[in-house]
Amino acid sequence: MKLPVLYFSAVLGLLAACVPAKKYNDLVEREKLCSEELAAFKNNSITNEGKAKDIEARYNVLLNEVTSLRADTSKLGQNHRMVQAQYDKMVLQNLAYEKRLEEERSKGAQETGALQSDLEGKNEELQRKQEVLNELEGELKAKQQLLEDREKRVNELEEMMQRKDEAVKLLKNKVAGALRGFENKGLTVVEKNGKIYVSLEAKLLFTSGSTTVEAEGKKAIIELAKVLEKEVDLEVIVEGHTDTDKLVATAHPKSNWELSVLRATAVVEIMTANTKVNPAILMAAGRSEFHPVDPADKAKNRRIEVIISPNLNALFELINK
């Protein structure tokens, strides 16, 4: 990391001798802002990836809990039915004993006393069975309530995830519809991993080595931004990509890093200057030459990628409740 900084400082020193001080300072400040935005993007990307993994892990835990609760509820239901059957059987036995007691009272006090003692014992056992039955019913109700609560949370989570997926698909269709006229001019729209990727080849936007967007490319960027200005809870990252050809120039941009950042910034500036898209959801970043889509095709690697992803904060808050 130190070598690029020393190199860049040396370049800036040389540049300071060649350009006016104000222009030099503006370029230095712009490079600093781009570096800060890239660092913020990396931190934000890591945080969102962590949130998404945590959401999936917690969602699986909830599903496992629901399965376990269903098994416990089924087992408690079986125990409840078994005790109920025993209880009903003992009620019938008691009725039979009472009837027999009445019949046997005339046969003698001794036999009657034995039957009475037996009846009292049965009544005590019946009372114990009733208490066990009541405890099982209480535990069963508690388990059923816990199961209902867990299923409710799982259903809410599934519904929110489904709404998020449907919203992404709907937005992808809106974006594709708005940019349909540019499909054969180096522009593609795809949905991947819950995000929308709009890729614009450099030939649609810039001349070789330039950071100024051409008229046709500007139209495509504005149409895309018009779709985004009506959306909420989005994060939009504009990434600049170059090929592996090294820049040889005395004026800026002097490197593929600088070229990719300046091109991404130019796209963001067109979005904010020509539409009402919320600047707070936008981020400009440069990827230089290190994320090619086709190592054998430099033209495809020279591109701007607009990555549109939903904000997962609401989903993460539901998981943590």
C-alpha cells in the first residue's frame, strides 16, 4: 500500500510543477474524496454481506425451532390423549364401583368398608390423574402458543423476503423497460443475488481515455436515474472499470485507477444534475482493471456498472426482535 501512495505523491509533485496550483489542489481533493468514498463503499459492502448472511442464518434457526416445536406439540398431544383415555376409563370404573357399593351395602359392613376404601383409593388416583392431565394441558397450550409465535415470525420474515424479491424483480423490469432502446448499443440489465446490475460498455459512454460522457450515453444514464428517483430504500453503486492497457499521459487521468474513478464520478454527476434521484443513495467507485468480465475481450471490460440493491436494515431489525 505504501508504494502506490509514494508513487502518487511523486506524480502529484511533478504535476504541481506543470499545472496551476488551483487545478492541482482540485485534483488532489478529488482523489481524496474518491478514496474516501471507495473506503466507505467497501465498509458498507462488508456490512451488508454480513447482514445478509446473519439474516439467512437466523432464518434457518427459526425454521429449525418451528420444526422442533411441532414435534414437541405432537408428542404432548399424544400424551394428552393417552391420559384423557385413562381418565375416562377410571370415571367409568368409579361409576361401576359406586353401583356395586350400593348393591353390596346390604351384604355386610365389612365388605362394604373394603369397597368404600377401594373407592376412596380410586378417587385419589383419579384426582392425581386429573392433576397430571391439567399440567399436560397447560404445557400443551404454552407450546402451542410458542409455536404460533414462532410461525408468525417466520411467516413475517418470509413475507418480507418475498416482498423484497418481488420489488427487485419489478424494479429490474422498470429499468430494463426504460433502457430497452440501448440494448444493442453495449447496455445490459441482469438480476443476480438479489441485486440489479446495469452494465454500460465504454463505447456507449466515452471516447478512448476520456472522462466526458457522450450524448448517447448521457441519455441512457438519465433514463436510468429517472427510474431510480421514484424508488426508496435503495443503495446504488456506480463502478468504473477499465481494461489492462496502461495509460501514458502527462495530464489527468494518468492511471486506470484514476480513469475508472473519474468516469464513475462523471456518471453520478449526470444523474444528480438531470433528475431528482436522492444523492444519499449513490456512491461512485473505481475498480480499475482488476474485475474483468471477459479477460479475452478488452472492450467488454471497459465499462460502467450500476449496482442497485435493496436496503436490508428493516429485514435485519425484524430478525433481531
